[in-house]
Amino acid sequence: MLAGMVVVAVPTPTLTVQGTLKAFDDQGDSGKKLYRRFCPECGSSVTDEAEAMPNVTMIMAGTLDDPSWVKPNMEIFCDSAQPWVQLGGERKRFPKMPG
């Protein structure tokens, strides 16, 4: 069960990934394709790209060398949050993926 994850959205042209990633093609809530990239050694998710958000790559913050600068500003998929999840702060909240 996944209680949450922090992702950083960046313009795809500005992103450089070192090393080789494996790919898994999926389908997002929008019905459009979702491209998941993961480490071929340990299976950890590294990036996601969605047809619904062209030229944007989502990076899993836990894979960054230094995630200390990351400050989440929204929560998504709140409708499917477990009842014991209580997040605080002044972030925008969305029931599903916005847009």
C-alpha cells in the first residue's frame, strides 16, 4: 500500500538522466498513455511521462541526489487517500490528477 510519494515536475528538455532506465508503458486516469521509467537493477521508479502533460517529466524525489530543496505545493489523488493519512500545510488539494 502506498501512502504517498513526492514528485517533481520538470520541463523534459531540461532533464538529463545518467544511466540506463527500463520502461513500462501504462495508461493514466485520462485514458492517455503513461510512460514509467525505472531502475533495471532494483526496480525503483525514477520518472514518469504522460501524454496528458506533454514536455513534462515527473521525477520521484527520493531518487534525487539532494532532495532537500523540494517543497511540495499540491496533493493529488486525495479521493483515494487512506483514512489514516493526515497531511497538513497550505497545499492545494485535488481529488484526482488536475487538468
